[in-house]
Amino acid sequence: MNRCLLEYTGSLLLNGRYIVSPYGVNKKKPVGDLAPLAYKTVYNNALNKVEVDYKKIKKVTIINGLGVTLGDSIIGISALHAIKSINPDIHITLIRPEHCQDYVEQIYHMASGIIDKLLYLPFDIAKINHTDVNIDMGNQLYWEDFDSIEMHDFFLTNLGINPKSINDNIKNNSWLLNTDVPDFDLGEYILFCPNASTKIRSIPSRFHVEIVEELSHEFGVKVLGFNDVDHPNFFNISNISSDTLSFAGIIKHACFLYTCDSSALHLGAGFNIPTRCIFTTVKPELRSLYYTKCESIYIGNNHTAGVHCSEDDYMLEVLNKEFEEFYA
């Protein structure tokens, strides 16, 4: 696929008719002509500044939002929650990118009290309602401000909202408090989530036993998680975490969360769980600025800053040395 299209700051148009996402096109490679989406009634803040007075509109359609990962999606939904706080009667239609993982899509169904209509790309552009406000949020990873401002503020800004006008409680993912998640009656426990979606954001396994030992001594209760750790006070409960709803329920009922995984971090914030989060590539102020119960620890450096995905041996070794120093 043409790199310019793959990294385009917005959605694409297939055969002049169907809106598609660069993410989905890269996965399935449909046959036809692709071009950047340029439509006079579709706004895109990456191209032209968008400002919306949500008090005055009845409907908004968000195209190709709000990310292809679980963590980004949780924060993106918080931005929709902000819109609802401005205008509780507004109707929100969200058109999601195609071919995302099921566990990512599940979080959007959990937000049915905020999202009034959920659709998916490809989407016939002829069906775009010209009387609505339509905003393209596609391919956010490549937007200029994605790695320069806090992520809640990123979504709010690009949906045409002044972030300073929104209560910090909404930026704490408080919409999650209204979701119905399971309670597995696991008693009192610490939740340890050392694995992120990529190695460069994960805590190496060689440190897991040491961390569990420290948590056991600090809190005096059992430590649960989703991988194997050779420690008598650690229990692998991956068998009961079958989907995003279960994962959220396990986080909600923890008394403390230790993680490097952004989705666990954002869920924990929404449920007001005291959290210690290890950051390796992203500065904490870009992700946890509004999380009052989170102790954020950055162990990255100039070599790793801003890297979203890497299996590079050199970078992993650089981080290993940082971990060794931190856990010494």
C-alpha cells in the first residue's frame, strides 16, 4: 500500500464511494482506487481547524473513530462522554474502522449509554447526513499532535472542544462507573499486569517474581494476574478473563493495580483503582495526567521516547538496563 495513504491523517475513499480506514485497507487490501477522504461536509482537524458548539447541534457523526487499540478507545469514549455532558440530548453516531480485534470492539458496546448508534466501515459516503456535524478522526497515530498533548485533550481538541472547558473527572474515564461489569468474588487482591501489546512496553519476565514479592510484602494480600509467575502468593486467573467485560470486572474489584499496560491503566482510572504504572516509551503526562490515583513511573530515555511498537533487540536491551537500575 502507498505509504502516503497508509499514514494519511484521516480516512480514505475507495472507488470514489466507500469510506475506508488506512488500518483496514492495510489488513485486507481491497481492489480499487484509493484516495484521501476530502468531502465538504466532513470536518478533519488535522487538515483544517474544527470548532463545534455542541450545545446547538442535535446530531454528530464521528467517522473512523476512536482508535484501533483498547487503551485509545477507552479515552476516545471519554471524549464522547464529554460531548454528552455538554448536551445530554445529542445523538452520537460512531463509525468504527473495519477489521479491529473483537476485544477492542467490546468496549464500544459497553459504552451504549453514550454511543447512540454504532456502525462500521466501509461506509457509503452517499449516506452521510449533510445536516449533521461529521468529523473524520481516522488514523490518529499519524496526527501531528498525537504524541505532543495529553490523549484526552487530543481527542477533545480534534472533536472541536476546548479541553480546558471539560471537567477533569470526565478525563478520568468516569463513564466506566456506569458500566455493568462482573464481580468474580475473588476476595481482596492486587492485580499485576506486566504485559503490554508489544515487548518494548512490557516489563521483562525476569523481574516479575521480584515485583510480586514486593507487592506481597507491601499489601499483605494475594497477587493475581494473567500469566505465570513462580511465586507462592501469585495466582494466574487468565482462565476467567475471557473478554474485555471480564477484564474490566477484574480490574474494578482489585484493591491495587500494578501495570505497564495502557488499557489496564485507563480502566483502573475509570474505576478509581489506586495504580502504579510503568512507562517505557510514552511520557506519563501524555497518558495519566488526569489520573489522581495513579503513581506514574517513567523509565524510558531518549532512545525509546515516542516508540509505539518495536521488537528491536538494541532498544529492548537499553530498556533492560533501565529496568535493572530501577529494580536494583
